[in-house]
Amino acid sequence: MALVIDVPLNTMLADLDETLRVLLKRELGRHGFDGVDVAFDAPARDWSSQLSGPTVNLFLYDLRESHEFRPTEWHQDHSNGSHREVRPPMIMECSYAVTAWTQAVEDEHRLLSQVLGVLFAFPQLPDDALAGRLAETAQRFAIEGKIGQPKSDGKADFWSAVGGQYKASLDYVVTLACESGIAYERGPEVRTQTLGARLADAPASTVTEMHRFGGKVRDAGGAPLPDVWITLPALGLFASSDPQGRFLLHRVPPGTHSLIARTRGGAEAKAEIAVPGAVLDLTVAPSERAGSSAKRAGRKGS
């Protein structure tokens, strides 16, 4: 296998910002909070003086790997005719300080209360709000948000660091997957191997070619079938499929042969194979009543 490093386009933080903007503006508007801006700026002292209207600000102040969820299993990718083992993503915790800004403190508290209700109502960010590439990411790893999580660091330290005046804020943490771009890629699967054999004292013209022939066994739904009995009755050769449905027959002479596959439940499939050169996948029906079928691929191996 060959190591392949292909760093994907990564816009997850910008996409997350846009997702939160869409979600908050939509849900706030449903409850009469029209015209509220959503910003992602550092809430410094001079920043607030430039605001022209009610604003919800989500300042991304921390990024770190999640301690709760660290996937370790490499997953299989069989797209585009290749076979890859892909490194699992890193799950990041994106921490926001959420604040509300209005002229009157009472209005500020009303707005912050409604933001709290919106974020608490969506522990998983809704699909119809996902922006950019997050929709693709969410198909494999849910994008979840936790609101009001306590932090060991004091809030006063946070406001001192950004140079702003202390005010009420919500901690909001979103878990987001960062794809690795690292994979091990296998070459094309070899299913036929040719061996040449002759007696040590015999001329070269007496070489007899024998072959290794293999394939895969699947059920009607395309899932691999393990422990299927594979035989070439006329030659007395047999093998069984592994957990991935693969089988391999040794010392097969050239020519056309009848192959039979039979499951433990009695379902059976038959096919004619040409050795060398034929690549064969078998599809076995799930039950004896359902019958059996075999399909033969149209490409040739060596």
C-alpha cells in the first residue's frame, strides 16, 4: 500500500459561522426579533461603540481537540475505482463567547434569553441551516452544540484578554470534524496469478501453467458473504470465502471450468469461468427458494 496525503479544502470555521448566522437570524425573526445583526468579532471596548442596532456576537475564542470523542478506526473508501484506508478525522471543540448588545440592559437580557433558547433547542445543528461543506461533513459526523458549559477560566480573565468591559455572556461549544487527508491506497486487486512448472530435467517446452483464481461472493444486496463453499467439481478443487467474501483457488489449469458456490443455508450459485483472464463476482440469493444467480464481469485480468 502507498501512503497518500491529499489535504482537502477546509472552510469549516467560516462555514460554521455562516450556519450559526442563518440559524439565529431565522429563529430570532420568528419571535419578533427582526433586524438583529449577527457578528463574530472580538468584543473589544471600542467595537461596541460602532454598532448601529441590536447585535448578537459570537466570538470564537478557543479551538481544541475533543476529549469526549476521538475516533480511532480507519474507514474504507472504495470510490473512483480505488481502495483506500482513510485516517479518521480530528474532532474539534469550537468555543464561542455569545453576547447580546442593545441600548437598554432589559432589551439586552431579552435578546440573550432568546438566543439561549434557540441554541438550547438545537443540540444538533439542523441540516437546512448548514452552509458550505458542512452538509457533506454532517453525513458522517453529527455537528453538535452545547450551550452554557462551565469553564475553569474566569470570565473576568476573558474580558481582560479581549480588552472589553465585563458583561454577561454564554459559552457555546460546537463539535466539528476536521478531515485528515491521509490515506493508504492499495493497487488494483489481482484475482488471477499464473505459475509455470516443469520437471527439473525436462525441456522448456514441457512447462505446464497453473493458475490461482479468485473472486468475491455477495448476497442480493451487495454485502459480502463469508464461509461460502466454492468448488470446481470437475477438478476436485475447493475453497471457502473469508469475512470480506473473498475466495482463492490454487493450481487451476487453463481452460473453461464450472464453478459452484454454496452457502451453509443451502443457497447456490453456478458460473462458467475462463482461466486465465476472467474476473468473476458471484451473487448468491439469500435463500434456496429465492433461487440463485451469478454475474460475470466484463473486464479481463492477466
